[in-house]
Amino acid sequence: MDSVDVLVVGAGPAGSTAAYHLARAGYDVRVLEEHPQVGRPVQCAGLVSQRVLDLAGSRGSVRRPVHGAAVFGPSGGSIEFRAPEARAYAIDRAALDLELADRAVRAGARFDAQVRFDRRQDERDGRVLIEATQDGSTRREYAARLVIGADGVASAVARAFRLRRPVEILPAFEAEFGRSPGDPDRVEVYLSRTFAPGLFGWWIPDGAGGARVGVAVNADGTSARRYYERMLEFLSRRFGAPLLNPTSYLASGIPIGNVPRTSGDRVLLVGDAAAQVKPLSGGGIFTGMRCAEIAAGVGIDALRAGDLSALRLAEYDRAWRSEFGEEFGRALALRRIFTRMSDADFDRLVETLRSSELLGTIVAFGDIDFPTHVVRRLLGSSPSLVRLVPKALGAWLRPRSEYQVPDLA
């Protein structure tokens, strides 16, 4: 049996970030990764903000900066903008995962690849006992003072520690294309109930002449791949030629909602396992990494005090919700309105946003990590937009006293 201070389950950005900070503080950290290689299979579209690069302490995964974006309505109308400075970065997502894992290793963490977390046993001598399987057949046992679940949307750690997860899971399907038309300096978002009900479709340049194309949709009985195929038809018209010869596919799930508790006795959840995902975009790299940083800080204090109780670790819930709760709450409220909008509503929304005044607001205040900031600005400056989505006002103009509004200025 391997006895450690901290067992981190999952070697994605959140797991490796938590492992780095805990190992750097001098604790014996072991990371379990169920796949043979960190970073594979690739888990997202690979568009991040400067904040992610700052948290990673490296720009090594960056392929190119992205200055612009376009949002298309169902009928093909669009709103387009370009900022003088980079607003996002197309990255090599596998390279980011490897960079973060390497940083954790250099801090002292150890990684066990192709090891799957199976179950939690009892506690003994101040440690929780964990069963795992290596290479599909070999049984492994670990004893840890603290377990961090960074094992994604279907978190086995969350189930094992009985942390309920009543969240909506949006099926997503994406393909990578080695060569793709379109502007390599901007991303494109597509609104349509025909091929992207529940969220949207995307075309994201990969920084190497290709693109990542995908959809995230409601779980309504139609497969995400079928919706993706419908979107390819739209893109064939958009670009004047079909997208051909995809090099890889990715099917995944995006958790949208609120996990009531992300901590318990000797356990913390981070990243997708905690549904720390932006409800309006489905992105979770920044939020997962930042929450992992918070989790590590709370874990370090608890380990030093020798108190890994649910009461002590609940400080983690309070801390990360203080930082992101306001944004997530407002975004969830807006998303409820968004999912009820028709294709005609989407077309009217795009047309309304095309005015030069509102376009300037988007350029000045757009932020992929805190998108509700610009929406509040837009609602405050456009009576026509308020008339289009009047129910949104309550979500944006009422403060939520239980959360601290992040400083986005």
C-alpha cells in the first residue's frame, strides 16, 4: 500500500495545478491518471485567456493569439469584432497538460499513469484508504490524508465520497481539421436551435492552419454527432466549400449547474468534477485551475492543522464561490433565458448587437472568463436589447448578497 499526504485523481489542468501547489509546500503528493499519457485524449477546444497562461506560468503551449470573434445567427447574419490586443490564445491543449504535469513533478509530485480510481474504503490511522486498478487488471491501494477529485464530469471520487452532483450534462462533439478555411485570427460562434440547441457551435483556429469545429447541445435524445453533422452543412454554406478530412474526433460532456458541496471529510473536488465550468461558454480551464489553486491553499492549511474534517475543508466551498459564485449565478440565469430563445430571437439578437455603439462596448469589455460583465454593460446601454430579452434584467441588476462580485474593471 502506498501511503501519501495527498492523492490527486486526474492529471488535467486542475489536478496538476493542485498537485503542484501542494507538492511545492512540501507534501507527499501522488497523482493518478487513468490514461496512458497525460494530455491524451485532448479534452477541449483549446482556447484560453491570458489568465490561464499566468496560472500556468508559461506560454509554451500557445500556438497563436486571437484578436477577433464573430457570432452568427441561424440565418447567416453576424456580428463581428476585432480588438487591438489579443483577447484569447489558441493553444496546444495536450502541451498545456504536459507542461502543468511537468511543473508538478519538478515540485516533487509523483504521477501514476494508467491507474483508475475505483472506490473508497474505510479510514485508518488518519488516512482514507483507496482502491484503484492499474493497466486494467492490477489492484493498487493507497492511503491518503486528503483526496482531491479532479477526475472530470463523471467523477468517481464525487460518487465515492457521496457528494451529490445534480448538474446538467451537455453532450459535446468536436472534430479537428488539419486545413480549414476562415480567418485564423478570430473564433466563430454559431447560434441555432437546428444544430446547437442548448449552447452553440464553434469554429476555433488551431494556430497551425487548421481548426477545431464542434457543438455542445441539450441531451434531448439526438446525438451530439448528429447535430455536429448538421452544423457542417451550415459551415459548407458559410465557407463556400465543405470541411473535409478531419484528423480526430472528441466526444465529451460539459457539466452545467451547481454542485451543492465540493468538499467533505478528507476530500475536495476541483474542475469539471465540481462543475466549475462557465455556464455561458462551457469553458472550464481557467476556473478549474484557479479553483484548484484555492483548494491547494485550503488543503495546505488543513494539513498543517491536522484537521481534514468536512467542517474545516468547507472553507474551500466558501472561498471559490466568493470568487466565482456571482458570475456563475448570473450566467446560469441568463442561460435559462437563452435556451428558450427561438431561431428568430437569435437573428434579432444578432441584428440588435450590430450597432456600432454596442460593438464598441463588446470590444471594450468583452472577457471570455467573465462574459456576464459585458452583458450587463450591454443591457444597461441598449433599450432595444432590454426589450428583446426583458426577463434577463433581474439576473443582471439584482445583487446577490451571498456572493462577492469579482473585480473585472
